[in-house]
Amino acid sequence: MRFEKLTTKFQQALGDAQSPALAHDNAYIEPSHLLLAMLDDSEGGVGSLLARA
């Protein structure tokens, strides 16, 4: 995966997902880490989309 081809928001979400992954001694960023990072982002809109669904 070429990191520079990703959108800025997704790059930020991956960076934010790295923290909980490392905190739990995970060698990889799992989808659950990424989902948590996207839900924690107040400007991302993912939480409001899920709430409406």
C-alpha cells in the first residue's frame, strides 16, 4: 500500500489507529483499531453516519 496515495484523513486515521495497536502489543493495525480511530474523530462524521443507520 502506498501511504502517500491515501487521503489526508485516512492517513490521520491510520496514525491514530497505531496508538491503541501498540498499547495492546499488537504487531499489526487491525480493522478494529482503525474503526475505533475513525469513531473517535469528532470531525470525521463516521459516528454520525452509524448513528443515523
